[in-house]
Amino acid sequence: MGPTCRGLARLALAGAVLLGLAGGASARDYREPDESTLDRHGHYRSHDGSEVHRPAKTRDGAKPAGARAKCRDDTWSFSHTRRGTCSGHGGVAHWEG
């Protein structure tokens, strides 16, 4: 492989890495909770424009799928961003993962 080919290969690799990083930073997996395990239902529009399940408690007290934070009033938040998470629920008690 000549110098030009090696340079193009490096450039292609750098582009693939950058695309992978950009995709990973913006694409997050948000799981909807199982409605049958929750005491409340409904959604709200987040600051980022996405639709998010309202904070809720689980019937068995376990962490529900998709929970991002536990609020101080013992509800679980499914927020997609940190901004405003658990507002109206005493704030964030702790963040998940």
C-alpha cells in the first residue's frame, strides 16, 4: 500500500470513529416502563421535545425499566435529560446508571 492509500485509510478510519462518537453521544436508548407495574400513567413533553412518561411509583417498590432517577418523594423519573428532572417531586434523590 502506497503513502496515498495509507493516508486515505487513516482518514476513513478517523471519519468512522468520529461518526461513531457523534452517534453514540446523541442516540440514547430510552425504554418505556411497563405500565402495569406503575401507580400513575401519562406523559409530558420534555425540554428536548421528546415525550416522557410521568414520574411514578412501582406497585412492588422495585426500580422500573427505563428509570433514570429516583425522586425524593419515592417516585421514579424517566426523564431523557437532567434539566428539570423530579421537579415537583422534591428533586433528585439519586441518579441511576
